[in-house]
Amino acid sequence: LRKNEIVGYPVVLANYGSSFVFTGLPLTITSCEVEVYRNQERKHFKKMTSKRLTSETKTFFRERLRPRDIIYFSRIRVEDVNGQTQTIGGIKIIVK
């Protein structure tokens, strides 16, 4: 994704295709961790307690994100419509 595409989203959204098998859809993200690496050095880390990006993370994305930085969203906790929670796989984004 390009920096302007990343900066334009204030929340983390989970999307799934028709082959995704999970009962209790839709899922709501309740927490996750976000890290940014540049040349294998961690430049930013924040624990999020909702799907909303923290103000520190939004500022980092807007002011300090560079091409080839790698953003990891990990330890993603989701809640289904029945109130059940689960940790799902992480997401890796390389900034263009």
C-alpha cells in the first residue's frame, strides 16, 4: 500500500472472502499490536485496545512512515456476534 492509502484509514478493518469459514460473522477487532520496522529495526510499537488506531500511531504513519517500511498487525483479537473471542493471524504491509 502507498503511504497516503495507509494514512487515510483511522481504523483497522477485517475483511474476508467467501472461502473464509467461521461461524458468528461479522467479526469485530477488539485489540491488536502494531509495529513498524525499517531496515530490520523497530521504529514504532503500540498496543491497541480497540480497532481504532492510536493518535501516536496515526501521527507516526502521517509524519514518519517511509517507502519500504514494514507494518505488522499482530495478536489480533476478534469477537464474533455471539461474544466469543479468538486470536487470528497477523497482517504484514509493505509501504510503497
